[in-house]
Amino acid sequence: MNNKLNIPVYIITLNNSSKFDFKKYFNNVNYFKAVDARNKSQKEYYNQGIISQRALLDFERGRKDYFAFSGIGGIGLFLSYRKLIDELQNIKENVLICEEDCNIKDLDNFKRKVNLLNNQNFDCVIFGPLETKKISKFKNLVEEQFKESNNIIQQYNLPEILKKDFKKWEDIFYGTHSIIWSPSGIKKVKYYIDKIIEQQLDSFFYFLSENKKINLLIEKDKTTSQILHKSTLKNDKNCKLCDYDATKNKYNKSIYTYIKYYFYIFILVIIILVLCYYTYLYNR
């Protein structure tokens, strides 16, 4: 008996592979060739009108805000998503778009939620958001690309059947490793994603939702996760800016960073002690 999910899956990847074995659980798996943004410099993307001057400053002066770029791989992910959205314009059913480092950690509940979303009113659902924050500090910082719209949403009511597992979200979230899009959502986001790139992809979707351009939901209990710093799409360099908290104006170092830091200190102390010991023996 085939218990695989029928929802089409598109995995954005540079290497035609994924960390999770999607083919084991899905009938329709497609590896989508990602755009490798590392082939050009940030200045070239700016000169070609692909990224804005504000985005260029992220690279030149460092990331200081939630929506800012931490590495050039973020441009590649955005361009890859844009290309895929364009190819899916005639889709007639919900689709799952994943990054190559997506991991489905609760398969049973994931399957249940995927089936629950069939024929429901929504545009996109963020599965496994790495973090969510309710914040209004950035609401008017990148408004220009949202001023013109033929898709203004007057009111959206979350279907009763979805309220147990999902919630309407118009605030900050992190992570685009697993998102389900409806046909209506694919068409709506197409209008905006073709414009000049101002911000990272998750921030871009947040602004669309906050400005009521798309109906964005997030799952309450996470069924997917992202393998830390394994993706070659967005994390093109090992950079502490990935853990920058713009609201607290400080870096949130990972446990691995602390271990590495104290290991080096330990080695340095050992070297100093050895040198002191031999100096002592020499001077006796």
C-alpha cells in the first residue's frame, strides 16, 4: 500500500540532493536547480538592478537589522525562489517548497497537516519556523515595493478547521526551509517577488503578510526543522551575523562558538605553561 504524500515537492538545491529522503515519503519529488549567487559580487548585483542600494549596504557595512542580508547566498536563495515561483504559475494544487537542508522531524503530524490544508483558504504556510517574534519596530522600513497592488486583501478569517494547528501570522519569523503554497498564493507572490530585492526571503514574506498582501500562516507545533549551517544556499560563509539580534543590538553566539573560543584559550594557556616550565628548568 502506498502511504506516500501526493503533494508535489520542489527542493531548491545546488547539488541535486537533500539531507532528508523526500522520495521515501512523497510521490512527486522535484529537485530544482538553485541560482549560485557566489559567481558575482554584491556590487555587480547592485549595478544590474537586482538588489537595492539599501541591500548593498548590508554587505558593505554589516548586518544590523532582521531583514538585512548576512551573506551573498541570501541573494541566491531569493533568485532561486523567484525562478521557481515563475515556473509554478499554472499549478492547480498545493505545493511544498523546501530548501535542501530541510528535515521533517515529525512525519505523522506533518502528513496530517498537509492533508488538512487541501482545499482550504490560505496563501502560504510556514512549517517549522526557527523563531517567531511579535515586533513593530521595522514595520515602515521597506514599504516602497508594496505600495502598488491588485491583490489587496480586505479581511481574512482563518478557517475553523485550521485553528488547532495553525495561526495567522503578520510578524517576524525566521526560516524558509519548508513552505506550502496554494495556487492563489503562488500567483499573489509573483507580483512582488519580481521586483528589486530589498531584503532576505523570510523578511520579504513577513512584510507581504504584515501589509496584508498574502494570507500567511505558521504551524503552532513544529514538524520540520533546518539542519544548522548545512545549506549552501543561504549560509555561504560561517558568519556570526547569522545570529545577530537586531532588537537587542548584540550577537547571540552559538554553543559551538563558545566551545571553539574556550578551546583556543585552553591551548594558549597550555603553551604558556609549557614555556614557563622550560624557562624555569633552563634558569635553574
